[in-house]
Amino acid sequence: MTQPERQLAMAEELAALERSGTWDLVPLPSGVCPITCKWVYKIKTRSDGSLERYKARLVARGFQQEQGRDYDETFAPVAHMTTVRTLLAVASVRQWSISQLDVQNAFLNGELREEVYMQPPPGYYAPDDMVCRLRHFLYGLKQAPRAWFERFASVVTVAGFLPSDHDPALFVHMSPRGRTLLLLYVDDMIITGDDSEYIAFVKARLRDQFLMTDLGSLCYFLGIEISSTSDGFYISQEKYIQDLL
């Protein structure tokens, strides 16, 4: 990634952070040692290896946090790989289509209750005596995954889903029209079922609450390539293996 490409990706990320009011610039309180942050750059590719976009993510150095001071609980569930394969098998047998959704800047949606102060990010202008008091989460904060999962779970629960007893990252909705399954892995999710009307409602509800991208039919998820055929789904990990090599 060239320097102009990095600068453009950084500008897009900073714009998203400012839109969401991620921090306030405040004088540093006495006795407080702010954590630092860094930029992480990534070239996102499609399942066929072609360029999708350049991405810059601002990551807080959460290892500088102290338990009991600026964080407490950190655990957050993620979908089990067994659940992913089981969902694919069920959708194949029942001939359900599967859609994939992506939440942009997912961790910014969590509600930050603790006081966390951070040095201004590189490339962001701020007066010398000012620091960022975080209002929303950044990637890297220890409690960010937990807060995001709680926020997402509260939204889909209000929409009528219930978490599965076997995997808390799998949400199930039952109605006289049919069944809908929604699986979350951090900021990626897949949705399937035979209640197309409810699936459309859920997608619209999620777009109202979060900055979402509907990626269409599932083709790549957690290192697994999925292609739909008349006999069901064909899965492989060719791209994942090529990346490892």
C-alpha cells in the first residue's frame, strides 16, 4: 500500500470516527496516564483474490489498560465453526438461500461506560495539552468485543430473535411463516431461513441501527469459500490455503 493510499484510507476512517462522535478532546485530568493508539493497514481482497479496497483501522493499545480502572469484563461469544458448518448443512438440505452482512466499524456501536483517555491518533491534529476522552469503543480496547455483542444482541432480541442454547452467537426466530437463523462472528453475519418476509424486515432493522453492507449471497466466510449448486453448497478453503502459503 502506497503512502497516498494509506492517507486516503486514514481519512475515511477518521471521518467515520468523527461522524459517530467517538471521542471528545479534553484537557488531561491530573494523575491520568492516557493509553496510546496506532494505525493498522490492510488490503482487503475478494474470494477470487482481486482487490476490494484499502483499509486503515485505528487500534487502541488496550494492553495499557488496567483492570478495575478502565475495564472490567471482557468475554464475548463468537460463532463456533461447528455451528457454521451445521447451518450450511441445514440450509442445503432445506434449500434455503444464505445472505451475508457486514457491519462497518462494528465496535463503535458499543456503549462505553468507563472513563478511558487516549492520546490523539497519528495524523490527527489536536492541541498539545488535549487528549481524547473516548465516548465509543475502538478496536483494541479490552471490553470492546463484549460491548458490541451486547449491543447487537439487544437489537436482534427486540426484533424477535432468541439466542440458541447451543451457541449464544446463533439467534433463532420462529413464526407461523417459518424459521430464520442469524449467525454472528464479530462483525460478520449470515442469515438464512424460509421466512423471506422476516429476513427482509431484519435486514432493514439492522440498517436502521448500524452502518451495514449487504454482501448478497454467501460466498466467503471465515476462510471458507461457498458456492451454490443445484445439489446444495460446495465449500473449499483454497484461498485460505493459498494465503497461508
